Amino acid sequence: MLKDCRCGRCNRLLARVGEFTELQIKCSRCRTLNHVRAESPEQSPIKRRSSQPN
Ligand SMILES: [Zn+2]
């Protein structure tokens, strides 16, 4: 599934990406450097459990 990656300033469509965790992309229109982080909803519940303190 592709996600639209838009500029946070001018809302220009910068890219369409599939699987990613983190992305830095510069807008060619307003030259804002957009830093996008993909939220991963319950991708690895086991890892999440082990990351707890104790
Ligand atoms: Zn822009």
C-alpha cells in the first residue's frame, strides 16, 4: 500500500512510498526539508513487549 508523502508547508505531493520507517525529502517548490516518520501500528507486538522496563 502506497502512502502519499506531502510537504508540510505547501502540501505539494513529494513522493509516494510503500514500506518505510523514516524519510527525509526536500520539497522542490518551497525547499522545505520534510522529515516523515511512518507510524507502524502493531507491527511487532513481541518487540514492543520486550522493550518495557523490568
Ligand atoms: Zn513545499
